Amino acid sequence: MAWEMVAHNEPTKELETIRETLIPRFIEMFFAEMHQRFDMQAITAVIGAVISYLVTRSGHIRWHSAVDLQSEAGWKRLEDAIEIIVRGAFEQRR
């Protein structure tokens, strides 16, 4: 997805087609019950966009909101934050 932000060519078009075909199938196969209660495709889109943005930025900047984008510890913080957000959202909707 990060590559698609800087180039639109045959390989990125193919990646887009694969992603947009497989993600809905993946969600339906593994999260069917959850998808009935939550818009998993939208949740996946938001989280994917955030990750793509931060990965892209990490090649040019080290810090974003006091998180070190060029260290394992920084990415672990982001992973933990995503988990908290997702778990919190699901618990709120029960």
C-alpha cells in the first residue's frame, strides 16, 4: 500500500486488485460473526492506512508523535496501541 502512494503502474494496479479481492474474502472467512456487528472492512482500511502512512514516513523521519519509527520498540508501541484501540472498540459495541 505504501508503494501505491508514490506510483500507479501495472504492478501497483495488480496489488490493488489482489488486495481488494482478498481482504473481503479473508474477513468473511475468519471474522464473519464479528463482521456482522462491526464494519471490519472500514476498520481494516483505517488501520492499514495508518500503518502505510507511518511506514512511508519512517523512511524520511525518525519520530512521529514521540514514537521512534526506526526502532523495534517504537513499532511495538504502535502495535500495542492498535490492539488497545481495536479491543476497546469491540468491547464498546457489545
